[in-house]
Amino acid sequence: MSGNAREPGRSSIDRVLALLDAFDGEDLTLADLARGSGLPLTTTHRLLAALERWGGVERDADGRYRVGVRLWELGTRAAVPAGLRDRALPLMQELYEATRENVQLAIRDGHDVLVVERLTGPRAVPTVTEVGGRLPLHATGVGKVLLAAAPTDVLADVHRHGLARCTPYTVATPGRLATAIATTRDTGFGTVHQEMTLGTASIAAPVSDGRGGLRAALGLVVHSHVDVSRYAAVVRNAADEISRRICAG
């Protein structure tokens, strides 16, 4: 189906996807979603009504919208994160018990880190990480691991999209990022210090697919005053064991 006169060339599916992509984890108003999706208010309202009838979105008493249970149900059927999570979660739990720090498992999705699982507790430093959330590749420990194994055109695309400065400490120039990625390849660890969030530091290691390819990155996020190298061995061991379990099927 072609787009309407106000949105030439934009199909109905394109508009629905743009609307869903506007959800950012918060409850949003009709105006928020129209602005985030770039759709007219009337189109946004019509699509939201259809999604609400299907169960893809929910509306609260104040008229704000959130992602609905039907979409969550579909998301749980995604084969790659689900199989990966099943094998990784026991090792993530052991890593959390050993450290009492934030543990996260992530994959690369385009130009972003996609968090597929995380564990945290009352002693752990607060983070912006959430399951299903996206983080920048260049400013996170897991992201540096994922970039280190990515094709060279991915890094070039990340540069073209811009290296957002999340904090004053973010590595936000191509030259410095290239050096950080080279260090990650040499050491086998991705580390950041207050690059994503002030007060935090991170160390991450690769999870392989058993065929020489990267499947995911396993990371630990701690308070910035902690020397992350003290956790290198336990993070590496957990990542290696997850890799072995993936290889074993």
C-alpha cells in the first residue's frame, strides 16, 4: 500500500514501524509519539487505535501509551536472543553472585548495542541499562568488544552516524576510538571508564559461536573507583563457558 498524500511513498507498514520505533521505554502521549515518529497527529491516533485493539499498545487512564503485552509476547519468540539467554543466564547468575555487580549480555544490532539480559542488585551502581534497551557501541565495554569483531564497514558507519559524547570522558573522535578498538582486539577485553555514565566503569569479554565468530559480549558494570582489571579473570571465564555451552548446542 502506498503512502497517503501527506506522506508520499511511505507505506502503511513503514508508518506503523516508525510509530513503534518511537517508544523509548517511557509512557508517551499522542503528541510525543507523533513527534517521535514524524507522523501527523491524525495518522498517529488512527494507528494507535488499531494497535490497541490488537494488543500491541496499551493506554493508561491519563491517555499515555506503552508497548503492549502482545508485542512483548512476540519479542520472547525471537530465536537468537532467546537461545543465547538460556545458555548464558546460569553463568551470568554465577558471575553476579561472585561480584554483586551489574552483569549484562549484549549483541550488536546495526549501529547499536542491544541488551538481551541483565542482572543487578542493591549494591550495584545504578546504570541506564535495561533488557531490550539500546546503548552506543563506542561508549560501552560490551560495545567495544562487539566493534572489535565487526566488519570494518560497521566502524565506518558508526563514525558517519556520529560519536555522541555521553559524558566528558566519552571517546568521541575516530582516532581515539580506533586506538581503543585495537586495544580491545589485543587484550580480548573492552573497557570504559565513565564514558557511558558518570560514576561507572565496565569490562567486557567476547562470547564466541564456536566457529570463530562473535555471538555476544558479556560485561560487568561497576563503580568508577573500582579497578575493573580485578574482574578480568571471572568475566573471561564466564564468557568462555557460555561460548562452550553455545558450541555444545
